[in-house]
Amino acid sequence: MSVAVLGTSSHAGKSTVVAALCRALVRRGIPVSPFKSQNMSLNSYVTRDGAEIGIAQAVQSFAAGLEPRADMNPILLKPKGEGISQVVLLGRPYRDMPIAEYYRESDRLLDVALAAFRRLETEFGNVVVEGAGGAAELNLYDRDIANIRLARALQLPILLVGDIERGGIFAQLYGTLRLLPDDLRPLVKGLIVNKFRGDPGLFEDGIRELERICGVPVLGVLPYASIPLPSEDSLSLSDKRPRSGAVRVAILRLPHLSNFTDFEALERQVPVEYVMPGAPLGGYDCIILPGTKNTVEDLAVLRSRGTLDEIRRARERGIPVIGICGGYQILGKEIIDDGIESSSPGVYEGAGLLDCVTRFRTYEKTTVQVRRTARPVGPILSRMGEVTGYEIHMGTTERGADGEAFDADGAVSDDGLVIGTYLHGLFQNGSAIRALVEFLYRKKGLEPPGEAWWADSHAPGGGDPYDALADLFEAHVDMERILPFFTNKR
């Protein structure tokens, strides 16, 4: 059997509950696969066979002890702006579509999603399904292939998750339940209150009141916790808070920022701030240009708000500048777009900090896992060694006089302080984080962190976050009332 985890809103914690439930089941010897029919996110992951899926489903598959695969997220929407998204179907780019056109294909897309679910169910026996956004979006019921239409087709028991941190938990859960279609409401078998801060004993009256008005048991109250799992989408950026430290790293918060999960391991080591275009960059020790779903448009924003000039001035002061994927393309001399990346074909001047040119000629996308060795150029790359990650990009970049940053990838300035690479996940490698952090400390005349600091549990390679998540879940949620929804046989 299987279960569906739906939410009262986006960012209620559905992805985390699914990951926790997957690990809790696997630890009991119950095989299980995660599944999300439709995900809208610019944080994505490349599977071993080159399919692109949402990062949350990759995280959930790791929690389940599985290799990620396209069936776990058969439809991925990557917003490009102005109501248009790139549709990634079964891991491959399908086409850019306005939302109205996408809705007209709901029937066919639902069939694709159901077929993917059935394949997972046949192989693993159990599937934990994650809904998308809020389950009670009345105006979308006829085309909601992530919640209502999927739930109606699958007829699975439903766990409904609400976010108490945002307030209004009674209205969230009761309102969502009452607004569900009459035929689906009986499928809701339990409520989960998420992100509770403080003494849970103070909410016992709240639990009783929820059960009274909803007529559905509250299966648990999950406390707010900071377990280092990658964020699902841009809503998580609002949860990030600047902190103080010996060095400061600026990551440009591009309008079409993608895969900011690349830097979440780095965030646990040094203060990282997501800086809006136009804000001053004078106080930072390193500047990172992250990935973007629309390089041409974000380049124009950086130019119009004076950020390209800020980056060039930082470079003149000897501040390291690092570009990942779209950020790498922006650091080059120019971008030539044949109308693939944006609606306006043309030649666009880049930052000019690297001698390279990017061309967008076809709709084809590079999606591949890679293992690369950093070239011994400059004080940062020379200490990285071998790193792993993945590429997700359109366009090809041709280097000029600059050398490679990694074998068969990227570009680096002669002094090694301007680095461009297509390697997503670079700063999820401990060696890359350490090479950058130690350089930044030494550049300021500070002693880099010692071995004891790196060996601490918050550093890369610490304890298993999936087990920690499952421990938390099982301590606060009544698993015995959830287990009957699953079978331990394939």
C-alpha cells in the first residue's frame, strides 16, 4: 500500500515529512519509494542516467536508500518568468509553456504521472506520495494533477500537514479539510502539526480541539528543527538569516536563481548572505554568482543595477569571484543567444572577467553527473583535488586564453581568483569548502580553522541527517497508526 502527504500550503513541510517517513519505513525493513507527480522548483538534481528531477525527490530517495530516478518526479516545472515555465517530462526537457497551455495538457500529463507511480508501486510495493502547494486550491481542482486529481485516481490514505509557525493552524487544517471534495475528505486519516516551537505540552488542548472540529486524529506535533537537508524551493530563502563571523561570503540573489542548495553546506561553515542585485558588495570576502534559469535576463539586471561594476571593483581589490553554471556564463566576455535562453536573440556583453563566450543554439540540455579534478591554478583550486557534482545547463561555453578550472570544465584567471564552472554541487564537497575557507582566512591574516573544527558534526561528513530526521519524526509522530498503510513485501 501507499500514503499521500498533502499540505495546507506551500512550505508546510510535506517534503520533510515524506523524507522522514521514507527513512523510518526503511529502518523497519519496509521497502518504499518517494513520488511527486508535479514539482515546481528551480532546485533540481541530475540522476545517474542523466534525468533531471526536483531536489526534494532526490533527497527523499536518499532517505529511502535508493538511487534517484525520473519516475519519482515525472513532471518538473522550472519557472522562466512572465508565466512561462520549462516543462521537464520524465527527466528530459519537453518545451517552454505558458501556464494556460500547460493546463490544457493536464489529462495527458496526469496519465504520465500515474504510469510513473504504477512503475514505482510495482517495483517497491510502497510509495509515499507528496502533494504540491496547498491541497485546497478550489480554482484548480479540475486541473490539479499534484493533489486532487491524483488523489482521486489513486484513492490513497491521506496525511494532512499544517505549519503552525506561520500561525492559524486551526484554520489551516480545518479549512483545508472542509474544502476538499466530498469524495476525498474521508481519505484523510491523520493530521500532522509541523514546525512547533516551545513546550509541546502547552498544545495538548490544541490537539484535542483539532481532533474535535476535524474529526480526524492528530498523529503528531513535529518540533521546529534545523537538520541539514537541501531546501526544496525559493520559499526557503526567506528562512535564511545572516550571521557574523571572521569572513563573509556574498551570493547574488539573482531574479531567476536556481540550485541555491549548492551552497547550503558552505553556509554551515562560514557566514553566507544572499545579496540582492544593486546592493553594495564592498564588505564581502568572496562573491559567488550562482546558477540561473535565465542567464540573459539576469545578466541584464546585474548590469542595470550596477552590480557588474561592483563585481569588477571587487576583482580589482583581489576578492575571489566564483561563478557556477549561469554565473559562469555571466562572468565571460559575451553570451550569444539564438532565442533559446530568452525571447530576444542577440549578443550580450558579459562581465568580462573570464575569457570565454557562451552560445545558446539549441534547446538541448546537458544533464550529467561528473567527477572532476581541480587544476593546480592559484590558491583555491590547487587545494581542492577531486570533486563530484552534476551539470544542468543549456548552452556551450568556449574558452579563450584562460585555462581550465577543472579537467574538461570551466575557466580560471591566471591568478586563480576568478573561477567559472558548470559543476553544481562543487561546494558540497568538503575539499572545495575547505580550500575556499582556508584561503579566505589566510587572506585576512587569520589562522584557518583547525582539524577539530572541521571534524565537528556540523562540518561535511558529520552524522547521517536522514537518520536524525527519522529519529525526530518517530519521537513525535505515532508511527504505529501509520504503519498499517504499508506492507513489508515487494
